[in-house]
Amino acid sequence: MKDFDGSVLFLDRSDINTDEIIPARYLTEISKEALKPHLLEDLNMEEFDPQADVAGKRVIVTRSNFGCGSSREHAPWALEVNGITVVIAQSFARIFRQNMFNCGMLAIELPDEMIDRLFGRYAGQAVSVRMDFTNSRLTFCTPEDEETVPFVISDFDRRLVEAGGWVEFADSHY
Amino acid sequence: MGQTIAQKIFESHVVDRPTPDTYVLRLDAVFCHEITTPMAINDLVARGKDRVFDSTRIKAVIDHVTPAKDSKTATQGKILREWARRHAIVDFFDIGRNGVCHALFPEKGFVRPGYTVIMGDSHTCTHGAFGAFAAGVGTTDLEVGILKGVCAFRAPSSLRIDITGTLPAGVFAKDVILSIIGRLGVNGATDKVIEFHGPVIGAMTMEERMTLCNMAVEAGATCGICPPDRTTVDYLWPFIKDDFDSPEAALEAYRRFAPDEDAVYDRIVTHDVAALAPQATFGYKPDNVKDVSELVGTPVDQVYIGSCTNGRIEDLRIAAQILKGHTIHPRVRGIVSPATPRIYDQALREGIIATFMEAGFCVTNPTCGACLGMSNGVLAEGEVCAATTNRNFNGRMGKGGMVHLMSPATAAATAIAGTIANSDLYGGR
Ligand code: SF4
């Protein structure tokens, strides 16, 4: 399994699409590593600097419908090569969510109120996440305190993550 | 309990239920293009599993950037080409025979009612026009599809849209789907299959149904499906005539995928189009939709007619009818990309290409090109394009560019006016 513990990047917007995560002009790359400098390059948000803000992050917390648009798996790959293995959102576009689990990464949906709370309580601070995958719990940690939040993913998605991805799962089953 | 179209297709294709909510489906077709497939091929090779489940069920095309524009796109084409040769994939379409995947594959008769289809492309939902379950997937799903001929999906939940009324003159399938996306929102159908029903669908050609289903994903849908009917059978007849005694027999056989009367839908929406006006998008989300009349006068730098949404012969005919006898505004760059060689050829024979050229359009070869901002009409920072494509995301057609989505009729009128315009200005029907 991948490493799911680390610092959080907050992206306070809904409908962040895969063109914003990795623009089409980089789809000519045939190695995942080549995508690294271009993650979130076209995301125009106030006070967001893709290069600086992405560095050292493991987890993204965002709003609804993250990853809508193109089916490009370059989006999860661009996250992965930057060390980001978890996205927490109110909701995801289907293909993006599936791509994350297919790569053995986590796309976790939390209720609206919880996402609101996380933004209200932690956005703008140095926060990290500790993942307890087995018990479906994640803990947000700041130097002052900790808060543990339960999450639900489908049994099938859990098995994909445990297997290391869909290729590995399919290989041992079909 | 009655079943929806998707439920019937799922039940007839299930090979495993690893968890109660998961269906692993047998695939009837796996479609491939040169942008998302090479990484799957490279991974299969690296894993020592360079195999395909069935070379006759895999169809491949180089369509996004063709001819290659640089060394990188040339390499992507090369990987796909060599792979197709290596595995004797007969239905591989290279330059000279290639066209936009979602226009080319239906034209070749590769999709049938009741089929399960995946492709590493979000607009794979287009093929639902034939009564198939066709879903866009990522490269990993594609890779497993190529190797094993299976793909996993959650149990389908369906949203039924009954489209009622009669389309007014000058209002097209594109306007219908834009109005639906505007109503549902960009995630209004996430994780759902949209079933399109009603008299408007019944009266639509297959081309119009494809335009409609093409944009289902812009509302978040997994697939858009039209129930197979006589129009579907007539379109497919040249390809299925050896399988059935008569079109009636084919229709009868395909009825097994029609939804039950008591099918259970997640939601049922009636969408009346009797008073619908031409639609266009503003801003950077496909659900930002307005009547064209509210956007009239918005200046554009480029007009693009093409793509898997509206690059078919009917689309070119409608645009040409409006362009006839006009020249496009001197400040506007007009680009038209017939979606397939057959469409190009047909447009040539009908004089449509001449009309476009006389109006001042540049005619390109069949390709995705400008639609995703990779070639053939990339926008510069701050430029605006009126396009018959399906996605208006920030930077979609080039960094810093903006896109207004609209029908071919509106796009043609806009090209003449130099600003967004209603086609009735130029005798659009
Ligand atoms: S025409 Fe545009 S939307 Fe259609 S497949 Fe090509 S790039 Fe994708």
C-alpha cells in the first residue's frame, strides 16, 4: 500500500477539472515523471502558487465534483509523482475517483458539513493527516491539537487499494 | 422489479460481483486512441503482459493530433501503430483513414444495442446513442480492458429524461443537450446513466442522438443512452444484415434491452423543448448556459466547427447553409474539421467544402486538433473561440483562452457577424 500520511493542501473551490489538474498540452508525455512540474498549473485561484503550494504535500482537501472533465489518468499520476496520494472532497467525478482507486490511491468523500468544518478550522494552517486505513479513520494534526474523522469507502475500492491497484486485482482474479 | 436499459446490459454481461455493489462486466468493444493508450501499452510491456484479450474487439485510431505535430506526438502515434501491428488489430485507423474516434467508430458500425464499450476518453458516452453502455475510463481501466476484456462498475443507477415538445426551427440537438446540462449542473448526473426518452428522441437521427449522448458526461453521467428503435436499426442495417432476416427481426432482438415499464429510476425529469431557443455557454463550465440572444454581440477571435460533438455531415450541412453567399468577419479565423474522411468526402461532393472555403474558412483534415488545444487552432492568451465542441474549461483550447460552446448554426452565424449571433439573422432555419 502507498503512504497516506502527510501535510495537507486546501483547495477551496468546487468543480476543479482535470484540465486544471494537468492541462492537455502535457498529454504528449509518455512518462509520469514528466508531468511533475505541471500539476495544477492552470488552476487560477487567488493566492495559489502551484509550484510552491504543492511542494511536500500528501493530501488535498477540496470541495465538490473534483476531477470532472477529461478521463485522463494523467491527473492522478500528476498527483502521485508529486507525492499526493489522498484527495478528500465532498464529491468526485466518477472517472477521476475510479482512476485514483485503480492506482491504489485514495479518493475519500466526506459530508458537506465536515468539509466546511475542515476548511473553517484548518485552512491556511500547517496541518498534517495521519491515516488509519484499516479502521477507516483519518486524524488531522496541528501543533496544538488533533481531530479524528471517520470515513467510508466502498468495499471494492478498499480491496483495490489493498491490492495496490486494479491491474494487480484483476490479474489475480480474472 | 423492472429494469432500466443499463441494468439489463449489466445483467447480461456480468462476469463477477467481487462485492455486492460491484459489477465486473465482459466488454464487447475496447476503443483506443493515441493519447491515453500508449501509457497502458508501455505498462503492459513493462509487466511482461504485452497481450490483448481479443484483437477483433479492440479498435484503435490516431485522432487527437494527426498528422503528428512534433516528436512527442509522433512517438505516441508510433507506440500505438506498432502495438496494433504486433497484435494484428485489423481495425486500426492511421492517417488518411483516421477521424475523430466517436464519429469514426459508429460510422464503421462498431457499436450495437446492448454492447458494453470502454475507451480511455470521457466522451465515450457518445456511443450510448446506439442503446449501448459506453463509458469513458482512465488508462488503468483501459489497460485491464485490453488485457482481460473486463471492466468494473458500480451497480448502475439511472436518470430518465423525457424530452417532449417539438424542436423549433433553428434549434438543434446541441441546444437540447446544453439546456439539459444547464438544468442538471455539471455534477447533476454523477455516477448515473442518463436514459433519453420521448418524442424528440424518436424524431432524431443517429447523428443528433450522438450529439446528445456525447455531452452526457458534462453533467457527470457515466453514459447517455437512447433506447434502440427503427432509426438505430436502419443506421446499422448495412453492418447487421447478415445477422438478421429483416430490420424488424433486428429490432425485435434489440428490444430485449428496452427498459421495463416499471423500471426504477433514481430520478425522472421531463424536459420540454417546444419553447427552447438556441443556447450557448459563457464562462468556464458547461452548465453556464444562456440563450444565444443574451450573448449576442460578444466578440470572438476564432470559430471552430468540428469535434465528436458536431463535426458530422449534418452539422457541416447546417453551417454551410448559413455561410452560403457570405464571407466571415475579417477579424475572425474560421476553422472547420470534418470529423471523418467519409464526412469530408461527402462534404466535398455536396459542395459544402467549397462553401466553407468561399466564406473564408480553413478546412483541416479530420482530427480532434483544436478541440483540446493540442493543434490546428490553439488559442492565444485572452482569445475567445465560438466552438461546436463540448468543453469550455479554462485553457481547454489553449492557455488563457475562452470557449463558447454552441450549435453549428450559431457558430456559422457568429463567424459571419464576428460576434455571437443568432442564426436566424442569416436565414438559419
Ligand atoms: S473531438 Fe474533442 S472531445 Fe471529442 S474525442 Fe476529440 S478531443 Fe475529445
